[in-house]
Amino acid sequence: MPHCKNTTIINEIGTFFQKNCDNAQLQDFAPPPYKLYKLYELYKLYELYELYKLKSYFCAFNKKTNITMQHSVKEWFNTTRHWSFPVSFMPVIVTTAYLSTTNGLNAIHWWYVLLAVVGVVLIHAAGNLLSDVGDFRSGADSEEAFAVPNLVKHFFTEKEYLTFSGILFTIGILIGLILTWLCGKELLFIGSAGILLTFLYTRSKNVFLSDATIFAVFGILIILGTSIVAIGSIQPDVLLLSIPVGLITLSVLHANNTVDIATDKAVGLHTIAMAMGENASVKCYIAYQTIPFVFVIAATLFGALPYLALVCLLGIIPAIANIKKALSFYTQGREALFGLDVCSAKLQLVFSLTLAIGLFVSALL
């Protein structure tokens, strides 16, 4: 926590809230204008010390006053959970690399692929925002849960999240429609399925389908859609990439769901991790981290992938670190798994990027 140079300011703010705000009825708090001005002046001097706590006070009675908290571009960007974006844009890149090896570099519509990368990231970001709202409304994200704090701590409102999500969805869908016009109506069906599953993701957690939904979107639909965008048609063998890419993406979700087993169960959600239990879920996570490398080795030996694809084995280094972190659950408990989803997304970046590099180099040779 940053240190404040003037602790008197802290005490003065505390006194202000004690005199003017009953925490149990914070939503009804509407201080007179001169007190609002006083609070604003204190806030300006408050610097960074417990800044987020103060933001939560502002947001709680924001509707009763004329004061609004302005969010920075960085804060808006952080709401999208940008650390997870590799699971959406890397399938596009690695699929394009694979198609380059089978069709040649000149057969790829590079500008369409770039547009597809932007589109899938925007839809992914919009889906993350929508999912956070769903988890907050269901109670899965709460003070007791290891949750994204923006809604729980009232740094942002639901309306802000939904508005931002709507904007991103709109732009992403417009990009999809442009690509459909350029590449053919097959893309419309694949894109529509992806959008529908993104909207239904939160509800899929009620019936053990969240894992299947994520695999379908990030492990199948994005790969098939990229084939249409890159070469103008579906090349069925691109689904070879679904196993390694899809399983690493599942490890991101599975790590998060394993941490949330207790809180998800308390609010009536149902996930595969919950059905398996924590011990088995950790073992399943390790399988998700291991199988992609075994699969690529086997595919290379059988001639389905060029030998340079084996450069992705460099990803074993972060995978081992992730597995060690997962295994520490057995000695340190649930807290050892915190942040494992972020680490898993980083593995997707390393694995898919090195695989793509190997495939692109093979296409050049």
C-alpha cells in the first residue's frame, strides 16, 4: 500500500465519513454541497493511500451526488482481463501459420487475418466483461471469493461494464460482418455460433457446460473461422490444432474454476472442477498442461506437422513452472493456485507463438 505523506489527511477523511455516513445506509447518503466540496478537496490531497477504498465510497453514493469518479484508459483496459487475450488471438496466428505450410504464404489473405485478430480480441474482451457481471450478480464474485475486484469493490458499476461490453461487442460484430462480406457466408454461421456461446457462457456454468463452451469457441470455432478468413474456405485438417491449443485454453478456465469451487458451489453454479473435487482437478490441470506437448511430438512423428513445429517444446519451461505451482496445492492449499490462470494464459502465448514460428519457417523453406 503506498505511503501517504500526511497522515492527518487520512484521519480527517475518516472523521468525515464517521460524522456524515452510516455505512449500513451508505446508498442513501446524500451530503450537502459544501460537504461534498470538502470531501473533494480531501480526495485531491489523499494521493494514493487506500485510493481504491475511497473510490468504493464514491461509487456507492454516486447516484445521490454530482460527483463521479473518472476512470483512466488503463483502468478501462484492465476491466477486460487483457492477460487472457492470448487464448483468442494466438489460435488465429497459429492456424494461419499452419495454413501457410499447406497452401503457401502467398495464398494467405494477410489483411483479413489481421482484421480477424482485432475482431476476436474485441469479442473476447466483451465476453469477459459480460461474464464478470454475471458472476457478480450470481454472487460467485464476492468479498469472500478470489474475484476481480472492480464490481465487488464498486470501483466500476454494472452499467459501466455492460455499456463497455456492448460497445466492444458492436465493433467486433461489425468487423465480423465485414469479413463475412469479404470471405463468404460460411463465416457468418461460425461467427454467429461464437457470439451466441459467448453470451451463454455464464449460464453454461449452471449445467457443467462452461468447459465445453470454451473449448468450442477457442479450440474449434476460431480455428475454423480463421481458415475461411485466411484462404477462403474451411480446410478440415486445421482441427489438428484444436487439441493442443484448446487444452491449454481449458487449463486457464480450469485453474480459475478450481480456485472458485467453494464459492461457485455456494451460489449454485456447477463446473467440471467442482464435480471432480480439488484433488482430481489439480491432476486434470496437469494433464491439460502436458498433453499438448505430447500431441505435437506425436503429430510430428506421424508427419502431420513439420519437424520445426517441435520448437514449441520451449513452452515446456513455463509449463513445468505451472505444474509445480499446481502441485503446491497439496502442501499449501487453495491459496497456492491463485494466479495460475494468468500463468496458463502466458503458456498459451509461449506455446502457440513458438509453434507458429516453427510453422512459418517451414513454409519459407
